[in-house]
Amino acid sequence: MAAFDPDKEIPRHIAIIMDGNGRWARERGLPRREGHRTGAESVEIALETCGEIGVDYLTIYAFSSENWKRPEAEVKALMGLLAHFLKEKTSSLIKNNIRLRVIGQIDKLPKSNQKELEKSIEATAGNDGLTLVVALSYGSREEIVEATRSLMKKAQDGELDPGNLDEATFAAQLNTAAYPDPDLLIRTSGEFRVSNFLLWQISYSEIFITKTLWPDFRRDNLLEAAGEYQKRQRRFGGV
Ligand code: FPP
């Protein structure tokens, strides 16, 4: 296990695919929503740990655009958990200088969730510590198509010369325009997939996959991932 060293490079942006909540619940003979509920505790611990080691951005995949296909009761439970998190935790986000942001098709969420999100985003807007980016109804392909659509519109309107389109102009159209690319992508539950998460943004991210299921992913697991990151040599395609 790679030991984390606070004096070595700290990943500035960590992105997490939080997977395995269902399996965690099944192993215990519990309903899936219990896996998600315990997973929400892991989110709090990840936030605390990122704050402690000095990470600037934490992006979590809380609900994908494909997750709408899950049974209605599970979708409801996940939206309920989000509402609960926002109601109960916004004051501690403020206290801990955490800024909340979201990416994804937020207008697809229930109106009550949208309102709670707006309130928490506004209440934490002035914070300048860790930024927590929650991906909700998020799909990377959709995001890329949407960015392409708006660039095509600009070209049609004569505001953009297609010959001048470059990576920076494209990235500026993505939901993540305000954030640096993730340095470290963590996926729990041992699956080797990126599942439509930040496809553009993770081009040069270091990837850490652990068998640990998300509800079991706690402080030591995050430190292990950060320690593993510190062992990697990032070359960004160079030598
Ligand atoms: C994947 O596990 C996890 C999700 C689809 C939801 C993740 C959401 C949370 C942890 C809720 C908390 C979020 C906030 C912001 C309060 P899975 O259900 O696909 O697990 P499985 O692959 O084992 O079935």
C-alpha cells in the first residue's frame, strides 16, 4: 500500500466514480437505498479528508444521465438523499469553507432538489476552500454534444471561425469550464470502466481503481489513492 506523504505533491483535483453501493447492501441483505445512505457518509468523509490534505476540487459522480433508468423507488431514494444532504450539511459546508457546485442536466431533477441546490450553491458561493462539484444527471457524451451544438451555433452566427476552434475554446463550453482537469480519478468496486464520466477532462488523469465498495471507502482508502498518485510519474504524453 502506497503511504501518503503530506510533503509530496497533492492532487489538486480528485474525481470519484462512487460505485458498489448496491453490492454493499446486497452482501448485508439490506435494500439498495441503505447502500446509498452509507455511501453518503463516505461522501462526507471524502470531503473531510480532501480538506485535511489540501485538495482544491473534489468531483463526485452522484447520479448519471443513465441512472434515470433505475426503478422509480431507487431514483426517489437517491433524490431524497441529496435533499437530506443539502438540508443537513449546508451549514457545515459553510463552516468548513467548502464551495458547492454542480454539473449535469440539473433541469431534469425534481424542482424541490433544484431549489435546494440553488440555495446551497448560493450560500457557499463566497467560500474559497475546497470546491465540491456534484455531478447530477450528468453524462459526458451529452455534455460534449451540447458543447458542439453551441459552438456550431456560434459559427452559424458568425461569432466563431471554425478554423480557429482549439482545445481551450472547446473546453470553455463544457460544464467544467471553471475547474482544472482532474489529476486523479478514483473508481471503487473494482470495475475497469469510466462510464461516461468526464471523458474529455480525464485525458491525462491518473486512474486508481480499488475493489473497496463505495460505502466502505473511508479516510485510509482516500489517503491510499493519494499516496498511489504520488508514486506515479506524470508525463502528459512527453518523455
Ligand atoms: C453506484 O452504486 C452509486 C450510485 C448510482 C449513486 C451514488 C450516490 C451516493 C453515494 C449518494 C450520495 C450523494 C450525495 C451527494 C449525498 P451502484 O448502485 O451502481 O452499486 P452496484 O454497482 O453495486 O449495484
